[in-house]
Amino acid sequence: MPNYQGVWSLSTQYQNASGWPTLDATIALFGGGDENKNTIDTVTFASAANATDFGDLTVARGGAQTALSSSTRGVWGGGYGAVRSNVIDYVTIASAGNASDFGDLATANSSLTSVSNDTRGVFCGGYDGSSDVNTLQYITIATTGNTSDFGDATTIFNYGGGCGSPTRGVYSTGGRDTYEYITIASTGNGTNFGDQFSGKSGGAAASNATRGIFGGGSSGDLEYITIASTGNGTDFGDLSVARNNFGATASLITAMFSGGNSNGNVIDTVTIATTGNASDFGDLTVARAWARALSDNHGGVQ
């Protein structure tokens, strides 16, 4: 802790204020899961603890629905339950309660991923019931309505993960082992970013504005990229428990990973600016895969 003594000038008061640690008040939400869950859980990054109930999605679904957010609103789209879904739901992150209908994806889609900044969310790739797709489609998060065409990924893919900065979104192409990027505020096709360190089908990603961390596959390994550049993924460390088909989100400091096909109630975290293995944070209220995660303070909203 800092220890400032004597008479303080104004500049010294600023030094004192900045020197003391602050709690990470970022809120994370985890929605859906498996093929029949409508549960939304929540945690605050500052407090390592088990999740608590937030509310319910409008339609129970899992099957790799995807999640994105602004600083105020969380959005989930797609997935499958009784049928493959085109539903997009939203909640106000600061207010616990059930989700409301936002609009629809262009087609019913599962196994898709997403990126967002504080204004716009982009849904990427997925599986439409007969084949993988390379579709990119976007929404304006503060409004409601159906998606609009953004462009195309360079390859068809599903089971990827997405993250980004306020300007750039980066997504992995699942088992196709590559990364692509887009400029979120524009429209257009994806551009090759680099290659994954190891295949990450069934994974997820989280970031601050500088670095993205991708995880997935049965090995439970994590890798990172620098969002503003292009290049291949670099080994980061391992999840606390090897698993895939989980969710991921972040604060300015910490990346968080939720649920999975095995040990499916686990929430664990890493410090984004370092490298190393994840630490246990707590548990979801219900063990499940595909508990897709979002927060009010991720890399895209900084």
C-alpha cells in the first residue's frame, strides 16, 4: 500500500488516489447451455465466489449459442434446443431479470461466434442445420431488430471463439485452425490474421483492448494474440480443468472461462497481461456446456 505523509500538493493527492488498489466491479453473465437450459447466472469479477441467479433467456437453448455485449446491454443469439434457433435475446446487465426478445438472425443458426464493441455486435459463421456457413451479420446493440449483412468470412466454420478491441474483432475458425479479423464499425469480408497455436474447436475467447486469449479443445490449453497486429497464436497456459464447449468473457484485467462438457460448473480466470495457468474462481449455479458469457467491461467497450 502507498504511504503518503506530510502536506499534500494536488499532484500528490492524485498520486495517492492512483496508488491505492481498486476493486474490479465488472459484471459477468453466463446464459443458456446444453440443449435445454435457459438459465442466466452472474458474478462480479472483484469477488471470487459461486455464481448467483440473474434470470432466464426467452427460449431454452444451448448448442453453441453465442453472446456479445456493450457496457450496458448483454445479447445472446442462435443455438439449438427443441429446434435450431434464430432468436436473439437481450438483458440490461445492471438489472437482474429475464431476457427480452431483440430480433432474429438471418437464418436459424447454431455453433456460431461473435465479436462486439460498445456500439455494434457481429455474429460470425455457424451451422445452419445442413452445412457450416461463412456468414457475418451485425446488430446495433442499443436498438432492437433483425441482423443486417456484414460480409463473409474467408472460410465456412463453426465452434469458434471471438473477441476484440473497440475497433477490431478477431475470431477463430474452430477446427480450421486459423484466425480472421474485421473492422467492427465498417462492413466487409474477414481477413486472415494468422494460425492458431493448436486447434480450438468448441472453444471461446476473451480480451482486453490489447490482448485476446483463446481456449478450447479437449486439452484445455490457452493461447493469446495481440489484437492490433496480425500473427499466429502463442501458448499462454492451461485451464484449471481440461474441457471444451465453454464460455469466456473478460474485464480490463482478467479473462474468465465458464462451464464445459466435463466439470461443467467450473469458472476459472487468468490475468490477461501475463501468461500462466488458470485459477479456480467458483462454480455456475447449474453445471452445463455452452454457458456463453459476456461482461460490461470487455476489450471492445474500453
